[in-house]
Amino acid sequence: MIENQWIRVSPTSHIPPREGRVVHLAEHEIAIFHLGDRFLAVQNRCPHKGGPLSDGIVAGDSIVCPLHAWKVHLESGQIQRPGGQVQCVERYPVRVQHGVIEVQLAVIAAEVTCGGAAA
Amino acid sequence: MKKLVVVGNGMAGMACLEHVLAYGREFDVTVFGDETHVNYNRVLLSSVLAGEKPSDSIVLNPLEWYQRHDIALRLGTRVVDVDPQAQVVHGEDGSVASYDVLLLATGSSAWMPPIAGLDLDGVFAFRTLDDTRALLDRAGAGTKAVVIGGGLLGLEAARGLQVQGCDVTVVHLAQTLMERQLDPTGGSYLTSKMDALGVRVLLGRSTSAILGEGHVERVLFADGSHVDADLVVVAAGIRPNVELGRRAGLDINRAIVVNDHMETSRPDVFAVGECVEHRGVCYGLIAPLIEQAKVLAATMTGRKGPVYTGSIQAAKLKIMGVDVFSAGEWAEEASLDIVRYEDPGLGVYKKLALRDGRLAGMILVGDTDDNHRYMDWLRTGEDLSAQRRQLLFPGPLSDVGLDVAEMADTATVCGCLGVTKGTIIGAIHERGVNTLSQLKECTRASTSCGSCTKLCQDLLRAVAPAFEEEAKRVMCGCLPFAEDQLREMLRTQQIRAVQDVLDIYGNGLGCETCKPALSYMLDMLWCGDHDEDRSARYINDRVHANIQNDGTFSVIPRMRGGVTTPDELRKIADVADKYHVRMVKVTGSQRIDLLGVKKADLPQVWADLGMPSGQAYAKGVRMVKTCVGTEFCRFGTQDSTAAGIEMERRFEQLFTPHKVKMATVGCPRNCAEATVKDIGLIGQEGGWQVVVGGAAGKSVRKADLLTTVETTEEALRASELFFQYYRENGNYLERTYDFVERLGIEKIRKETVYAPQALHEALLSRLRKSKDRARDPWQEGREPVNATQFIPLRPIDEVRA
């Protein structure tokens, strides 16, 4: 199953600290972020108007969409701003092996908390 | 009614008089002041010199206060003699005033060392508002200033002069700066901080003479060396003014001797402030003098009872970004246990001295946040043995209210004016205080040095039912400082990277508000010589194009003054075809916009165009819109097209707080709409009008006239002055129309076109420096800052859908 495979994407050096980059894998368009001490990956589409999250500004462990400044928590996928949003962005498992970023194409199941108040 | 004569119109004398008046109308009061000003806050003179406060904002008792209390005020009159038998004082002007009660509040004067040349033009003391104004008059870019004396006052004077543009050298006799407040280690931390600010410090130098022909030229030292000087400030110490006390027949040691009731050796003569000596100590800082004033007011009005038993001496250096606090005993001696913490990298030095488990004194350099907690320990003499391990590192506080909640009601919040927590809580509950300004008005807390402002706010926040944050806008939650304060902090601390600012002053993370703002600020402050961090920039400034609603970008090449060529138009047409550009549009700025370009195509699009970036995406210089002017137009009076092209060349590629759009028109018909631009040049017969702060966007505002000049070069020069002034003083995302309204066009004129030549040069030289470092951002198409600046990651493993 392709979902269980770790897919090698890119050397870590290709994403500067506190920036994001997009990668196209099969039908998935994934934004990967370098948060200084770790990498996180989510769908590259803001639930609001489809803005490219990889082009946003990293604020701690959140990303701010470049189009209308919606703020997405990268760990949980929850929308932190505006408040009261029920939808989440999809998250992908990421790891670093020998200096290479790897992702799985299995979308992480939304947590029960998702859909509640912002974190 | 008894007659009270007060000699001295300064802070201590007037504080005492305020307390006397609070008891009721018991005296006919006459006040003599040798200065020509009403009572002002002398503590803030260094802030005035540093340009942080206007000189009229430091008045403590305005003229109406004297009138309201029927005080006969004799300004500019020095009292030269007292006849204690006849109970009269004699003014320098021959006036005579009789008294039943005399209050001497004569303060102190700058001590002048016995050296030659003190009478030369350009030698100043730094004690009075007049001294400060004279220094402000003389200080300017490139002026060589020497400050003799590296104590509190000398260092604050040095910093103030340096902010005014002077090259400043501090000359100090001892081997340690502020040696009465700091040990040698603390002194060396302070020396490096002053060095980092750009103030040269010479230690262990004894000044032997000031030399010059009529005016100051150099300062000579005992070892034969010298430094050149245009300006000398003598801040070598103060001496109490005791001459009148002596004439009144009072007991005098170093100063007028007073007892715990603040009585002198005569029943009808009192003294307060820097001119008195209490239990062998003369105080030179404001807090103890205010305590003395309170006690004396009771004694003077026949309510003898309260006593003054002396104060703990505490000193705080008022230089923004250089935090120094010292109090009590700290010298390394056998009876004291020393607890010390140092971080040379951060410039933090803390030293606490304990005697028998109780705090005896402290030195704090680089981080003085905890001084209130320590001062409380010092005042109460609390036994600290149980918390010995946490003296310098208290556990993290679980909520903001906790720290203030733990303070005793008797604990002092405002050390300068002796306001306790209990007084503040009382004001909040009984007098309905809800804001910091109301609290200042009501209790005077935080009106002197301002170091307790945060504490006052915490108290208000915790206790006041309807606390309102003051209007002062801070950057954001990550970085709770106002922008003007941040600019000063970054400049003085020489910080060049956004992440460093966030790590040192903020929450270490940052957000979409503060990161682009800091990026701008650092680029401006260091004239482009900062550590550029693209992660802190908005996407438009990472890929040099304007993101559109579908994630594609728009490309607008520079077309100076709206003038193009058939060649350029052909290239634009070819590019539009080759990259299937969705729309080609003529903009309102006389340029051509290619809409719908993919990010990955940007470098090749730029290369094919072969034109520089129009930066239509940046908070920076956009363009200069022009009309055809004298070249073609039958009404033209000026060559507005050439002027506009030259203007665009001078400003292009520079960043600004918000976008800057400009226009030049050849006559008042205003075809290129110069009156609604950030900067506009309006041609007229024989000259130009330079207008600023116009807008025709979210706001519509007619620009204000900055100046009228004769030549195009003068018009461009005036534009440059305003442009750089806006860059340096505008808040991020503040358009010129808000900026001009906030500051007022009068102030802007005064500080740009009407400013002294030296200030022009300083603004222009910083503008040139920035311009020299600026470059066409589209060059990055050929040399990306990193391999993936414009392109998606190319996966190593292949995945088939």
C-alpha cells in the first residue's frame, strides 16, 4: 500500500528554517514546513479560499495564509483564526531520515477535538 | 498670616510646598527661582536632550498652579543674602522680602574642576533646562563633543548628544564608570554597552585643561594626550549650594545640617533637598528628597511628629537600551555574602550582596526587571535564607496578577515619589482610577523616571474594575513594545536579525504582523546592511511578485515615469504570448501588468523581459506618474517627465513603511494627479511646489504643501528629505497620509526642509547608504537565495497516481 510507504521528498536543506515549500505527490499537493526543530506537513490549500499555505508566514507552530491571513495550527490542523471554524486542514506524517524529509500519503485522522474551539 | 519665603523653585522645594498647601492656607507664600522656568522635572532633562521628550512636556507645576495658590512667584531672581535678625532676604535685583518662616531649597550646582578654559565658548554644565536647550542648539551631526565625567549625569548627557548626531567621548577620572554605583565588573559591562552605542569611553584620564582660541578646540589630559572637541560638557559632580544657609547662621558641614524632623539649627529657617545633610548624608537623587519634603511640611506647619530617618540610595541610569540599577552596599567585604550572575554574551550582570541573610545591596546591568522585588527586600530587611536558591531566578509566575498580589500594601511602587501599593489601590477603589494617565494624575506615581510604569499597569490590570490599556500601540502580542521604542532598542543594541529581536525582546516566535515590520525596520535602520531573513517576509517579498487570489502572481516591470519604448512593448507582448498570460492590463500607475504568472515561471519571465522589477508588490517605492510637461504640452511650465524619471531613479528599490506612490506634473492642471500622491511635484512658472501626504485610495486626502522651490534639483532634494524622514519615523503600514496627520506638517517641515544643514546631510547620507546597497530584486531570478525559492520540491522517490 502506497499509504504506508515513506516517500523520500527532498534534502532538509531545501526548506529554509521557518519557511514552507510545496511538493506534488500523486494527486496530493502538500505543504511542508521547517519549524526549526522539526518538519510538519499539511495540505497546501487553505480551507477558506484555497490559498497556498506553503507561501504563508510561519508564526510559531502555525502558518498564516498569504491570501486572507487565516491562521492554521500545523500540529492539529485546526483553524486558529478566525474562531469558531469547524473544518480542519489535512495533515501528513513527516520524518527526517539521514537528512532527507520523508512523508506518508496517509492523511492523519482528524482528532476528536478538531471542530471545536481553536487551540 | 505668616509669611513663608521659599528660596529655590526646584523639585524638592515645590514638593515640600505642595505638602504644606495640602494642610490648608497657613502662609502667604513667595517663591524665588533663579531659573526663568516654572518647576520642571529635572530628572527628565536627559530625555529632553535625547529627543525623547519635548522640553515643554516636563513641567511639574504650571503657572496656573502658582496662581491658584496665590503664590508670589519671582522667576529669574537669585537670592544673594539673608539677614536672620531682620528676617529678610535680598534678591540680586535689589528686592527685599521679609519672612516669618524661610525655606532654603537651593539645591546644588555643577562642580567645576579647577582647570583652565572653563570660560571658553562651548563649555557647558548639564543641570538646567537652559543648559539642555543650549546643548540642543549646539549639538548636531559631526559635532565633536567631550563629556567630562562618567557618572549618571555624564553618561546620560553623552547619550543625548550622540542621539543628536555628535561624535561623543566620555572622559572619566576613575577606572570604572559610575564607580559610586558600580563595582569594576559592572562598570566594564557598562563600558562595553556605551561602546556598542558608539560612545567612546576614556577611563583613568585626568583633565588638565580645555584649550582653544575663544571657543573650545580640544581637551588636554594630565598624561599629555588630548582629544579634539567642539563642545564640552562638564559633569564632574555636584556641590550643595550652602552659601545662604551660612549667611543665615545655620550649622553646616558638607551641607546644611538637619535632624530627623528636618529642623536646622534655627527655628525659623528650614532646608530641604540637595542642599541639606541628614545623618551625615547628602542625597542627590529625587526619591529621598521627596520623603524629606513630606516630613518637613509637617514640621513647618506645627505638626511636628513624622521623622525622616534616611533613605536607601538607589540609582537608575536613564538610557534606553542600557539598563543599569544600583542600590545599597555591594562592595566585596567580609561581612557581605555575594550572589552573582553574569552573561557576557547578553551583557547581563547581576550582583546581590547579603548580610546575615538579608539583602544589603545590588548591582543590575543589562536586565533590571527585578529591581522592585530587590528594593522591597532591601527596604523591609526580610530574611531571605529560605529562598537563597531562588534569589536571582524566581520560579515562573503562573499569572500576571500574582507578582503584584504578593506585594505588601506598604511596599513602594514608585521609588521616586514614594508612592506605595496601598496608595495606588486606594486611588483605584476610592477615586475610580482606571487608566495609567488617571493614576499618574491622582497619585503622581510613575511621573518621574518611569521605571515603575509596568508595575503600575500590572496593578491596574489586577485591581481596577474597568482597566483600559493606554492608547499607545504596541507591535503585537509577540513583541509588546511601541514601534518608536523598538527602533531605538534595535539601534542601540545593534541588532540586525529578525529572529534575534524576537529571541531577545519577544516570545521567540513572531507572527505575520511583527516579522514583516521588523524586516522593514532592520533594513531601514542599518541602511540595508542587516541580516536579511526571507522567512520573515511576506510571500510577495520572497518571490518579488504580487500573489493573486488563485496563487499565481502578477508581474509589473519598471517603466520609469510611465515612459516606454516600442522595443519594450514588443518584449512584453512576446512574454505574454509565451507564458499564456491570462490578462495584460494597463494599470493606474502608467505601467503594464501581466496577470496570472506561475511562481515557477517568474525567473524566466523576468529574464525574457530584460527589464527591472517595478516592485508593484512591495511596501516600498512604487513609481512616479508623470504628464508630458514642457516637452509636448502647450500648457507645460516644467519638464515633468524628466523630473519624474529622475525622481524614480533616486527612490526606486527602496523599502518604506507602506507603499509610496509619486507623481510630477508640469502645471497646476495636475493631469498626473500629484495632489493625491504620497509625494508630488507640481510645476509652476519659475519653480515647483513639493506636496506630501496625499491619497486617493482607501482614504482620499489632498496633499499638504511641504515647500516651494525654484529648481528641479531643489524639489528633488526636498522630496528626498521627506522620503527618508518618513522611512525613519513612520510606523510599519502607516501611509504618508496617516503619518503627516499624526506628526503634523509643521513638525515635518521643521525637521526636514527647515532643519539645519547638518540634519539634511545626516538624512541624505543615510538615504544614499541605503540606495547604494539596494538592487533590482529580479536579479534573484538568476541567482536565487536558495535552490527552491521559486520552484516546488522535486521528490526523490517517484510516485504514480
